[in-house]
Amino acid sequence: MNVKGAALASLILGILSIFFPVIGLILGVMGVIYGRKVVKNPETEGQHAGMAKGGMICSIIGISLQLFIILSLIFGTLLFWNFTSFI
């Protein structure tokens, strides 16, 4: 994959990771990987680095959001089961 394609893939995957529950975690990780590939490539010399950095930022936000949602569902379910057992 060329540099422009990897930067665009990072941006698209980062944006999608924010909006799709659970699978967004996987998309976010893939977006970070593609974005890091572009940023660390010495041949790019700043070309498309902004798009890759934006993709990495969106991916990190998406990963954080997905982890928060998953952990909230787990803890909420556990707390619900504990409270209903006392009734």
C-alpha cells in the first residue's frame, strides 16, 4: 500500500472506529497501525502526515470510547445482577 492509501485508510478507519460499537475497537487499532506506518516512514517527508495524524487521533478516540462502552456494559451488568439478588 502506498503512503497516500495508508494515510487515507488510517483516517477512514479512525472515523469508523468512533461510530461502530465493539467492532470499532478493531478498526481503531488498524487505524493506529496504518497511521504509524505513514508517520514513521522516512520516505514520506511530511507528505500526507497530517491525514495520518488525524487518523491516529480519531483512532485513539474511537478505541477509548469503545473501551469505555464495553467496560460500562460489563460493570453495569454486574451491578444490576448484584442489586436484583437482594430484592
